[in-house]
Amino acid sequence: MKLTRLSLVGVVFIGIGAACGIIQYVFYGWIDADGFIHDSLFLPLSYLFLFAGALLLVISILINLSGRFKRNG
């Protein structure tokens, strides 16, 4: 599979999502004595970037496969 601009953006988004998840895990997420969860904005951002990156990769793969089917017949 050829690395297109769309798939490159998808991989970058997945990388940003992973970095946000690591930042959340290392620096921000904890549970206090009362059982209250303390989270930052990095947790939803990590899920958002991971989902968007995966979606872009799937779209890129589908575009690549549809181009192959059009060329073959």
C-alpha cells in the first residue's frame, strides 16, 4: 500500500492520540480519597485523535482498494 497524504495524516493523528494518552496516564489521572476521578482534557483528546486517525486510515484503505478494482476491471 502506498503512503498517501490521507494515510500519513491518519498515522500522525494516531501518534498524537497515543501521546495524549501517555501524558494523561503519567501526569494527570488519579482518584482521590473520596473516590472522585480527576482527569484532564488529554483523555478525551486521546480518544478523539485515535478514533479520527483510525477512521482516516480506513478511508485511505478503502480508496486504495476501490482504485485497484477500477483499474483491474
